[in-house]
Amino acid sequence: MTDEKYDIVLPHSSDWSNEIGAAARSNMEKYDSCTQSILAAFMESLNLDEPMVMRSAGAMFGGMLSSLTCGIHTAGLMVLGLIMGRETLEEGFDGLVPVVVPAQKLVKQLNHRIGSHSCLELTGVDFTDLEQAMQFKMSADHHLCVQRVEDGAYEIARFLKVLEKNGDLFRFSPIQS
């Protein structure tokens, strides 16, 4: 059963995408972690206060700390899941269906916007090598990731607004018996 306290309504501000992008950038500049920076910006904007959600993203930056899937993509899918994902396993496959196509489209849009889903391709850094990771953090190239976080967060917000406008931003609601 869908719990109304978890229904999420997007802000109506015409500048929301820019605001999310700026907040994510600020978070990244202050605190690092592309995934958590974006997730925190959305959670604050959507009035979500659940520390365990933030904690669950704790090892997702740096391409899952292994130069794999970019944390921007991870954050985007987490945000989409917060809005459209199933609440319980018992909702079964039907509970997964609403998020499938939007998730696939979001990944493609983020790839187009920032260039790849691969942290290694984007940064050239093997984050399993902590020395290499720290050198990157201190390098001038790190600002490129800060910009990608802003661009990615903006793109995620814009994507959500388009889904909402088209009536495609919904969650599975089991039939009550």
C-alpha cells in the first residue's frame, strides 16, 4: 500500500533546475561526493529528511569508489527511485515497472549531458588507487567533476519536470481489496 506521507511533489519554481544544480555544486565544493551532493540537494528541496538514504549513498562517489558508474548517474537513479520506486518488495514486479523506462531515459540523458556513465572515462582516474584519487582531488581537473555535478543535477531536475509535465511521474499503487 502506498503511504501518502512519502508522496513527493516537485516544486513549481520555473528556476528549480538551476537551483538544484547550484545547491549540488555548492555541496560538492564544500563536502565532496558527487552522489551525496546531488542527493542532498534534492532531499532538501523536496523536504525529505531521512539520514539512512544519505548514508546509503556514502560509498557511491568515485564511481562506486572503483571508477565504475559515475556518482551523478547513481544519484539520479536514487532520486528517481525516491519518487517513483516501489516501497515494499511485496509490490512485486508491478511496483518496479513505472521506474524502468524513465530510469533508462535518464541514464541516456545524463550520458549525453556529461559525456559518459563511466567515472574512469570522465576523470581518467583509478579511484582504487588512493594516491591517484588524492592527486585528482587536489588537481585543477577536479573542478570538472564539480561542474559535472552541477550539470548532472540540473539535468536530473529538468528530466523530472518533463516527466511531471507529461504525466509520467507516478508510482505504482496496489489495488486495495
